[in-house]
Amino acid sequence: MAGILFIISAPSGSGKSTLVGEVRRLVPGLEFSVSWTTRAPRGSEEDGVEYHFTNKATFERMIAAGEFLEYATVFGNHYYGTARSALEQARAHGHDLLLDIDVQGALQVMARMPEAVSIFILPPTPEVLERRLRNRSQAEGVADEAEIEKRLAQARQEMAKIGEYKYALVNDVLDEAASEMRAIVLAARGVGTKADKALAAECLTVERSAHLGAALASFGL
């Protein structure tokens, strides 16, 4: 069954990009949605790779034409959005679509497409998240304490919405998290083994596994 939409959300610093890349390596037939934005490219970013870059007038024409699954303005300045055509193209290729999106946008898409499979990825502890954020900042040549604190606070706010998602997994050990996400994808496709289905079931948010519960508790949730 092609055309399944997988919604992936995670706080910045959760290792989501690495995890999604690993799952795409393990599971064939997964396309990655490239969002649209009105902001300018940064550094080595390429149009159609990191984002589809466009201007405000074009973006607003797309809004008026109903071409977005979801869209939002960031800091009241630039638009970001996910085009409906991404899912249509994946379906035409016989593939499913991975949509990497923040909580605000994810809730919009869930409301429009309740059949979508939503997955929340979280770090194991605030300490691990802070370390990852610091490492990223140092790699980018930026050491902004205020920005790190802002992202930690935002992570807690986003994790408070975890109950809105069907699945949640803790990205502690990459291989384990990748196995869990792989199991979720295969279970959604109806092709997983009994073991895959059991592993996917352990990641249901309603189950609140011990691993998930410990991670949430470490963030005071």
C-alpha cells in the first residue's frame, strides 16, 4: 500500500536527521518531503535539496490555491510549508512519504489527514540534549548560551504534546531507535513480521513504555 504519510517530529538536537537517514537506508520506498520556504538559502543549501526556495508572492498564491498540507510563519517573517504535491508524487512512484515537521505543523496535518502515521522522537535526558546542542553550536562556530537555553525550553514545550502522536521513541542508541522506526513503518504497511509488529506496539504513546516514561520524567513531564 503506497502513499502512507509518516509525520516525524522532534526537538532540535534529538538526532532526528541521522535517525531518518538510517531508516531510509534500511527500508526501501521512503521518499523525504522537501519543504517550501520564503527565506534565502544559507551557506551551501541548494534549491530542491534542503528546501524549495521561493518568494512571498508565489508562496501566498500557493496558499490561496490550497496547495499546502500545512504552512506557518516563523517569527512573523518567513513562510514555511509542505506542498500536497509531495505526497501525490510519492504515491505516483509507489512510495510512502516521510514528513519532517515541527509540532505546530504536524498538528495541522494530523487534523487534515487523521490516517497519517505520527512519530515523535525525543532525546533520553536534558543532559544529552544539551550536549548535542552544544556540540552542534561548536561545529557551526557559534556558542550562544541564550539560544541553547531557548531550545531546551522549546523541547519541553514540544514534548508536552507527545500524547497527540501515535508513536514515540527515544533516540538513545541509534541502532535501537532505527529498529523501532523500521518496525513502525513495516507495521503501518502491513508487511512486518510478528516481531516487527510487537516492537512497533511497544512504541505506541498510549503504552508509555518504561524507556519512554523515564525520558519524559527526566524532562519533568
